[in-house]
Amino acid sequence: MLDFHTAIYGALSHGPDLVDTNRRILTAVGRELNAIGKEKGGVQGGLYEWVKRTFTIASVEGFYGTINPLSEDPRLMDSIW
């Protein structure tokens, strides 16, 4: 528990770690925004589904990086929600 506590506080406390976490989250959101219109048919499933998917991906990437449990197995999205 102490290692988990240290990792979470490190990532969420003010300073360079929080800035790095926010940068990864915003990069992921930007990537999803830039993809709008490039896919045939635009955003699939409506705004709520897009926001839910986008912010889930961005949050996971923010904490774990681009290689993470969700990128390895996209079926986990259904388990999360």
C-alpha cells in the first residue's frame, strides 16, 4: 500500500509529475479530437459515448502511458463502464 500511495500522490501532487500527467491526458484528448472527420461516418455512437471513450482512454494514458492495459486489450473498456 505504501508504494501505491507514493505513486498516486506523486502523480497527482503539484509539480512536474502532475504537469506530465496532464500533458499525457491532453495529448490523448487532442489525438481523439484530431481524428474527428477522418473516420468514415464521423463520431460513432453519439457525443456521450465519444466523451466517455475519449476521457477513459486519456485518463488511462495519463496514469499508465501509451502502453497500458486498455491499449493492450480494448475489450477492457466495457469492463470499466
